[in-house]
Amino acid sequence: MYAIIEVGAKQYVVKKGDTIDVEKQAGQVGKDIALNKVLLVSKEKKIEIGQPYLKEAKVHATVMGNIKDEKVISFKYRRRKSSHWTKGHRQQFTQLKIKEIELGEK
């Protein structure tokens, strides 16, 4: 069984037991959260597609922690103008461990 969920502006394919890194979410480490924006659920040979989301479906996950990505350096240089700047950025992520995919049966 797998599902396609939307978290932030990105979509992820998840199965039970997967660990994913998503954009930073509100939630304490060790707490459970429910992700309601489920686009598709596949169970055995049955596929359910939402328009755009499945109303009854939920994906339950546990917040494993907040992490930072590697530093990305932005550098701007203007030749012959004695002008340059450097900026660094580290994107923040939340690690989620998928506990259960719940499909609200009709």
C-alpha cells in the first residue's frame, strides 16, 4: 500500500515505515501529526484518485526531528565595479516517519 501526499508545495510517494524530509512543519519531536492532503492511495490492485484530494484519507506520521540541509552559497560579483557580496542559506526540514495510511472506506 502506498500513497501520494502533498506537504507544502511538494508531493511525496510514501509507504508505511518510510522516513521523509519535508519543509519545516509545526510540531514537537515525538508527536504524531495527520497529513490530510492525500492525492492518491493504492491498496493491492485498487487505486483511488482524489479530485484534487481524497476526503476520507489520512496519512499518520511521527515527527522524528528538525534538521538543516547543507549550506548553499550565493555569490554576486560585478567586474570592475569593486562590488561583490556573499550570502549563505541552510534550508530547514522536518523528518517524518510514516506510521499508517488510513483510507476512509465508503
